[in-house]
Amino acid sequence: MLSVNIGNLRLQNPVMTASGTFGYGLEYKSFVNLHRLGGIIVKGTTLLPREGNDYPRMAETASGMLNCVGLQNKGADYFCEHIYPELREYFDLEADNDERPAIIVNVSGSSPEDYAECARRIATLPGIPAIELNISCPNVHDGGMAFGTSAKAAASVVRAVREAYPKTLIVKLSPNVTDITEIARAAEAEGADALSLINTLMGTSIDIERRCFRLSIGTGGLSGPCVKPVALRMVYQTAKNVGIPVIGLGGISSAEDAIEFLMAGATAIQIGTANFIDPSISEKVVDGIATWLQQHDVENVRDIIGTVS
């Protein structure tokens, strides 16, 4: 049995796709049987349209990649009016059916009020059971600091969104902190139903021939296999310190990687950068987890969650 629960949200299996690496999901329908996935987290959505950062905004690194895309999107209203109808039709979102992925919207903003209003608009859409709150965005009212690097700032955003949003609320945590469990506990205290971690690590890369940064803004988010040990450690620490489900991500590129995160305490996992290398990887991980459970005489995937010792 592969189903898991994230609060009141049931997933048919623990494999989800990470925001920013899977578009709106439908872009991958030629490569993956989307209906077999546990969840699809669509690209970051903000209240108002965003152009993103200048190019270049992606660079390869050893065992990973850097990006500074900057949350380019057409805004919440565009999503509701143009993207949502396509998702609703393809996945038959308004029908009572557990045999499909949960479609989850990643929500970002520049202030608690922006986050809350964006979440409020997404809440009106039938068949969208959850949002993932990206609190790693620049806080324009606090000297450019990301909401996710301060327990006080994180709490202010989660509190505002919780008041506006009645469905399952997942909060995505930044790893660029001294103690991620402090931020996790603050989000839980303000009403988060689950936590997802980690977001990208901050990094940079330099072109020594041109003597300049490879990214237009100098720094970007590091993802891929190179961040997995850090992500795994943070998932383990967080799962031990909160009473709500944890969703693990960071460098997962195989069923074995996913199982490590589950054993570390994650209830579900997300696959991100690996989608760029193998567009069908998410479905392969679903099959790989099922095969591992069968080979080890484990009837229910929930029986391996948090079992590392």
C-alpha cells in the first residue's frame, strides 16, 4: 500500500513533483502518466505578474545546478482564468476521485498581505486541495531578508495565510538558516498542516575567463544531487521536532533516494532537478518504491517512515 496522508490530504503515493521543475504538470504528459503521481506542485504563483530576473539565470555545477529565475509567472488571476481550467479538464478535478495526483499551487509573495490574498484566490478553485507556501522570497519590508530565515517573519506570513486559507497549508522552508527546526516550529505554531524542505541552498559560480558571475544577479539557488546530504539531515531533524507531516526534497533522483527520506521521517517526497535529466523519473520512483517494499516484505509504505536508527 502506497497511500499517505498529509494532514487531511490523501495522496495515492508519496511521490510528488517539486514546484519550478515541472511547469504546470501538463507539459510532462508526453513523458509521464501524470495520474500515477501522488501530487504535482505547480510553478510558483504570485498575486501579481512577475517578469523574473535577467538572463543568464541558470548554470550547471558539479552534481547540480544554480538558478535565479526569480519566480517568473503571470500572476494569480491568470492562473485562475487560464491554467486552472486546463488542469480541471485534464484531471477532472471536480469529480470525487482518489486515483489522481493532488494538484497543489506553490504561492509566493512580497508581504504577508500579498501571500494571503494570493492564497485566498486559489482557495476558490474546486479540486485544488492545498497550497505550498514558499517563504523563501525576498521580504521587501525587511531589508531584503527572506521570510524563511527568521522565525518571527515566517510566523507572520503563515499566520496571515492561515486566516485567509481554509484548506491544507504546506509551508516550504529555506535551508539557509542556522536552525531550521526553529523556523519549522514557528510555522507549526501558526497553523501549518505540513512542512516541505528543503528549498535551494544559496550559491554562486564564476566564469574565470570572462571574470564575471555566471548568473545575472550573482547568486542563485543550488539544487540537485549535491544538496541531498544536507536535505536529508534537515528532514530528519525537523521530523523529530514537529508534530505535523514533513515532505522531503533535495537531490532525489531515484527510488533509493526517496526511501532514505522516508526513513528519515518524511511522509512524502518531491522530485525536482532530476526532472530535467529524466522527464519520466517521477513515475520510475513510484515503481521503484513499490518494488523495494515488495522485495523487503513491507506491506505499507507508512511502516518505513521515520524508522532510521
